[in-house]
Amino acid sequence: MPDQPSTAPRISRLRALLRRSNVEAFLFLDLKNIRYLTGFTGSDGALLVGAGKPLLLVDGRYTTQAGREAPGARVVLYRDKASGIADALSAQGVERVGFEPAAATVEMLTGLRRKAKKVRWTPLQEKLGAIRAVKDPGEIRLIGRAARIAAGALRSTLERIRPGVCERDIAIELEYAMRSMGAEAPSFDTIIASGPNSALPHARPGSRKIRPGDFVVVDYGAVWRGYHSDETCTFAVGGAGRRHKKVYAVVKEAHDRALETLRPGVACRDVDAAARGVIEKAGYGSRFSHGTGHGVGLDVHEAPRLSTLSDAVLEQGMVITIEPGIYLPGFGGVRIEDMVLVEKDGARVLTEFSKELQVIG
Amino acid sequence: MPDQPSTAPRISRLRALLRRSNVEAFLFLDLKNIRYLTGFTGSDGALLVGAGKPLLLVDGRYTTQAGREAPGARVVLYRDKASGIADALSAQGVERVGFEPAAATVEMLTGLRRKAKKVRWTPLQEKLGAIRAVKDPGEIRLIGRAARIAAGALRSTLERIRPGVCERDIAIELEYAMRSMGAEAPSFDTIIASGPNSALPHARPGSRKIRPGDFVVVDYGAVWRGYHSDETCTFAVGGAGRRHKKVYAVVKEAHDRALETLRPGVACRDVDAAARGVIEKAGYGSRFSHGTGHGVGLDVHEAPRLSTLSDAVLEQGMVITIEPGIYLPGFGGVRIEDMVLVEKDGARVLTEFSKELQVIG
């Protein structure tokens, strides 16, 4: 796997964090973090990073695969996960351990406390939840490839978005096209929301048939080697009236103003404010009911968040979405979403579709 | 939604459990349990079942949908989930609360402990994890429909399982066929494992092309209105040699013996023993590396488990899989899986494909 990024620099950065966190080791239970730090892609396991070689703990299904995928770790087989972790901690003589409280279930921590009585557990969600926010060049290539697969699939499916075709059938065809073009999976359940349904930010594609005069929101993405893409296009079917053009123009302006703010050192909250300000000024403030964006990588939603409440600051190498929207019950909605890379002096859009208003069907 | 089962009897059974559990209320965080008890299908929320009408707590995306889907519950909006739950507990004056420790994260319970200081939390995983094990007639209809959709899709895809076609392309076609025939989704990532890959119980479909002499394991299922199906067929491509026939016959015998044991009151461990005994006697004991089956419903894997360690006992209305297998590294593997309903005097197979050895391609 020549273009699979090396995990060694990631472990090195983590050790620096370890020294600053007043713990002797980190226990990872989040499988995406484990994949990031080792390369292991199995569906269950745990990772212990302390002073020595990282320990990757897996069950009997995964010993062979773990050895092949995670050359930087020592693979340890467990029969019972909590017991296996407790034994590893005891063997290493580790007593202060940081963990991810959003990934650990109460059942798991209870089991660990019972089996590793000497260990003191320190929740470190904020630190460990953000270790993947800045992407390295290998990751950026994989995300870009995912975005290209997705765009190719949408191009080949576009002629299906026309009056008389139901939302669900478009979603099925688009997902099939992504898979056929190499995607491991869709990034999430594809949203095809038409007419009044487009006013629901989280609509599920249903039996409604596209009609002339509809907005159709297409929110979709592909997974390539574990990395996600995320993009939203809103099309006007059969023509765009004055109200369609007005609403679209406001969202496009919000999207463009947010893009212009992007560079290292900018507060994520200020990016959100740039988009939100445009929409508020146009009188639609209450119709933009979600944040402006989020990080994308091994998860389709990951750090940082771009919202009014975010404390995060942009760094070079972050991959984020910019996705303002306006949702008008009964009429319809517009969301315009690009996925972008924060670069030294600005940002580069990784998604491929034009975000000018397109009339189709 | 006329054939959507009523949730009222489920809440009644739960209240009986509440009285026996020395708590005043149950907090549900498992979304499948919440769906089961209320009908709500959203992607986030919490359910509090105490003395009065159940409280369904959701965020702003889901208030409309929750009101429509969950007429038996009172819908409460939260901005922060832990705060919303704490406020509801306080408003009801509830201080002893049972919860699902395998569904609650440490982060969530920490937040709840900080915000609802008077509440004592009782982990009740075993009791709450099994509330869905016995299916009602409405659920059995939905599971049966899922199995029929899946079988129709496999029948229409069967001609693709032939020499020269790669595993991944067969998986994509089969999943597309399930979606096109009405499935909401595949039950899980479809397994198409050919030749030596069939010796891996959890193989992922890859670029290997089918060859004459291969076993091809097809482990697949469809989701219909939230309910899953699960079935495995093993085909012989282009002919079956003596070893193929021998191994297949042993697994088939194990499968049939296990089926014969099924009736209410039988220990799940004994069902496993019936299958395992046949395989051990034939000398392949170490090559059957997983349990004999599991419950199926809103999750594709749920209570009860059928393994050497299981403490569960079969009850009328349980829907379970019977799926023995033999895996021979380098040669290939056979798994034969049916999904069955435990009935008053025995069991009825819900999956549709013949489990006799079929030579195809």
C-alpha cells in the first residue's frame, strides 16, 4: 500500500501530548483513532500507547489482519476485551491512563475499573478527539480522490434528476454509481430532498417524485480507503423563479463570504459568523438552523466544528466543510456545501461541482 | 402506517420490569430500544419511562418527526442532551434510575451525574438488552418481508456468481438489487468470499475473481422498516469435488441437527452444542471458530446469543440464526445460515434459499 500514509509521525506527536497530559499511557477505543494511529481497519479492538511499542489488542478474528495492517504496533490477542486491556496495563506497570470518554461505554470502564484496580483513569476527550483534525499530504490525497469519485458519480446520475423520478430512486442510483466507480461506501445515507422536502435539513429520500419548480438538494459523499468526502448541490428543476433566485443568491453569498475568511489562525466561530451574517442581513437568520461546517476525514463529521459555539481555530492542513443553508417550510430549501483544505495563505476547494445555480431537468 | 406494531404493550411489559428492578424510571439511550418502545426513528434522542407518559427527548431536528412517529410519548425538546435529561428527571422527582451501560458513554454519564446530582444510577444491561428478544406478530411480518426482499435480490444476482467476476462487483450488484426491490439498506456489508477467502468468516469482498472449483460464501441481508434479515448460502462454482462435498455435508448436518433442537425452553447453549457436536465428531472442531447463531430484529445481532457461553433460553417468538461453519485455510470454507422463528412446538425457517449444495456458474 504505497500511498497509505505512515503512522510513525502520528505516534510521535501523540507521545508529545502524553508528556503534557500527566498520564503514563493513552487507551484508545475509538476505532477511527486506532486506524489513524496504526492502520488497523478491523471492527473491534483497543490501542494502548505508552512508553514502548504501541500495543494493538484484538480478538481472534483479527490477529492476522492486525499484524499485516499495523506493522508499527505489537499485536496482542484477547478473549475478553476488558481483561485483555487490564492485563496489558498490568504488564506495563501503568497506573495513570488517559482515555476517550465519548468512545468508552460505562460498561467498558466499569469492567476496566474492576479488573485493573490500581489504574486511575483520566478523561481526555478534547485532546484526543482532535488528534486527526490536521491532515497530512497522504490523507489529503485520499480525501481528494473520494471527492472525485463522488463527483463522477453525480455527473453520471444527473440526468435522472428530472420530473417524475422519485427521490429514493435517485439516491439508489447515485450510491450505486459511487460504488461502481470505486467507493467503499457512501459517506452517509445520501440526501435527495425535493420541493417542500428540501426545507428539511436532514430529509430522508422518499417516494416523492420530482416536479418542475422544485429545488432538489443533493447531499452526498464517497468513502475511499476510509476517507470521506462531503458535498451538497442544490439544483432548480425546470426553471427558477424570482424567489428561487433570491434565496439561492443569499446562500451562495454566505458560502462565498465564509470561504474568503479561511486561513490558519482564524477562529472557526468567525467563519460561521461570516456566513451567518449574510443570511441574517437578508432576513433569513432564523431559517439557517445548523452550523456552517465541520471537519472531514476518517469520520464524515469530526473536529473542528464551525458554529457559533466553537472554540476551535483553523490550522493549515485542516479539511472542513462550508455549508450554509436557508430552509423555508412549504416552499423549499437551499444548501450549498463545499469541502475545503486550509492552506498556508487561504483555502482550496476539494469538491468539484460548480456552485452556481444550475437549472436541470 | 397500519402494519407498524403498536408500542403500548411493550411499554406495559417494561413497567412490569420497572416494578421488579427497584428503580423509579428507565433511561434509554440505545436508539433501537427507543424505536422499539416508541416508533421514533431519528438518529439521536433519549427516552425516559417512569410512572407517567413516556418522555421522548429530542433535539430541534426531530421535534416534528418525533411527534408524528411516537404518539404514545410526550416529546420534549433539548438543546443539550444531558441537561435535557437532567431537567426531565428533576421535573418528575425521580431519583433511582436504571440505564443501559453498554449504550451510555462515560461522557454522557459523567454529564448526567454532574447535572442531576440527586439521582442514583443502576446499570441494567442484561434486563434492558433483552427486551426485544421475543418478537410480536407485526415484527415477524417485517422480518419475513426483509428475508423475501433479500432472497429475490440474490435470485436476480445469482447469474453474476461465475468465473471471472470479482467478489466486489457481485456484492455491489446484490446490494443494488436489494435496494431496488425496496430494502432500506443492506443489513450489513455483504460478504462475498470466494476460494481461499471463504476460509475467513469475516472476509470483505475484494478484487479476487471467481474461479472454477471455488466455494463462494454469500452472507447477506436486507432491512425493511428497520427490521433485518440474515442468511448465508455457500455455492460451489463449476463443480464440487469430494472434499467440497464432504465439508458441505458436515456443515449441513450440523445446521440440520441444531434446527431440530429448537423449541421454547431449550438452552441456547444446547443448540450450539448440537451443531458443534456434529462438527467435532467429524474432526473439524477447531475449524468452527464462532458461535452457532444470534437473535435478529432491529439490530442484525441482538439477544439471544447461541454459543458455548450463553445463559439464554429459547422462548416462543424469538427470531434467531443458525449458522455453523467450517473454515479450512488455503482450501476454503462453508457456512450455512438460516434465520428461524421459534414457535410453540418447534421452529419455522424464514429465509428462502435452499441449503442443499448448489453447483453454479
